Amino acid sequence: MAEQTPDTTAGTELWVERTGTRRYTGRSSRGAEVLIGAESVDGVFTPGELLKIALAACTGMSSDTPLARRLGENYDATVRVSGAADRENEVYPRLDEVLEVDLSELDADAQERLLTVVLKSVDKVCTVGRTLKTGTVVNLSVETDS
């Protein structure tokens, strides 16, 4: 079984286990699972897709409170995210997000005020977006049985 590396800062342990050639299952100590693999494998997310989904989810969750407060708890929203990889450097040089939400019940001034609050909220509390914008240090160590 793969080594479980605790994510002590979040309080939830996160790890991936190899389940086949270029196939992994991501797991959390809270019981969640996600299938991860190469783009050529059906039914899985690539790591890059998960990065993009994490960004979109963080934006959605960061905008949830101000939107629900103004539109009601049952509002519909979709956050789309896209961005091509630069395969020469193996990075995503740009990620574009679009928050789709119906504001037609609000007048133009109320829409503008709400969008200002939403953007400020996302800018302030979306950990994934803030991390991507500022960068982070990543440390990798290897543990062996030898």
C-alpha cells in the first residue's frame, strides 16, 4: 500500500495510490476519492484538469456567500475554467475562468455592486487562486523500504 502523507495544515490526510499504468486514485481521510490518470484513459481526471477544477471550485465556493445572500440559497452558478498547457515548459501560463450566474432579477447598479463584492471575495479567500497567483514552495522527499 502507498505511503499516506498527512496534510497536517488542513487537518485532512491526502494521498494518491497507484492503481495501474499511469493510473492513480486520490484519497482523503474523510472518505473522498477521485480517479486520476493520463488523458488517454477514459473516466479519469488528469492532474492538470484537477488543478483547473480546484481553481474553479475555489472560485465558486469563495463567491457562494455573497451570491447566496443577494440571490437566495438556491441560485444556480457554473464556473468554467480553461487554459492550454505549455508542453515545452510543462506549465499552464494562463488560466481563464468564467463565472456564469443569472443576475437578471437585479437592476444594473445592484448587479455592479454584487459583482464588485464577488470579485473582492474571490480575491480575498480563494486559497487556490491566491496560491497560483503568488506561487508556492513545493518540497518532495522520497521514502524507501531499503
